[in-house]
Amino acid sequence: MNHLFRAMRGLSNAVADAAGHPATQIIVLVACILWWALGGSLAVLASAVSIGGFVLTQMVLNQQRRRELALQLKIDELILAKRNARDEVAGIERKTEAEIEEIRAGRDPSA
């Protein structure tokens, strides 16, 4: 199962990367125009574009989430490695807005 998950994650990353390339966007635009010019059904085209857009959006968001988690881990590591840094700032993204404001103001939210 883990092997399948990694394979699907790799496929998702590859498709998301390819979809974000400007050449891919131009190809999709040209294909849509050709579909319409050659008398293809607009309902089919609209359905395909809607479904494709939804799937690609989810792939890109998933990829973005992984990158954000990796970046947060790197930042947390730097905060924890720096002497005199406030350790409560590491992992702050998991706190509520009120707790973040308390830390920003220099107060301990757990007190």
C-alpha cells in the first residue's frame, strides 16, 4: 500500500509540475480552440475542463501543502538551533490566532 501511495504521489507531483508550465497552458488553450472550431460538443469540453481543473487544483494544493510543511520544519529547526531564540515560536502555525497575538505581544499564552 505504501508503494502505491508513493507512486501516486510521484504521479501527482509530475502532473502538477507539468500543468504549471506555460507551454502546457498554451497547448490546453489551443486544444480547446481547435475542439470548438472543429465542431466538438461544448458541453463535453466544458465538463472536461471543469473536471480537469478540479483535479489539477487538488494536485497543486497537495503539492503546496507538502512544500509548506517542509519549509515550516526547516524554519522550526533554525529557531530551535539559535541561542536566545524564543522556542515557543517554533510550531506557532499550529496555534490559534489569539495565541499568536499573545506571543507577538510578548506574553505567554499558556499563563
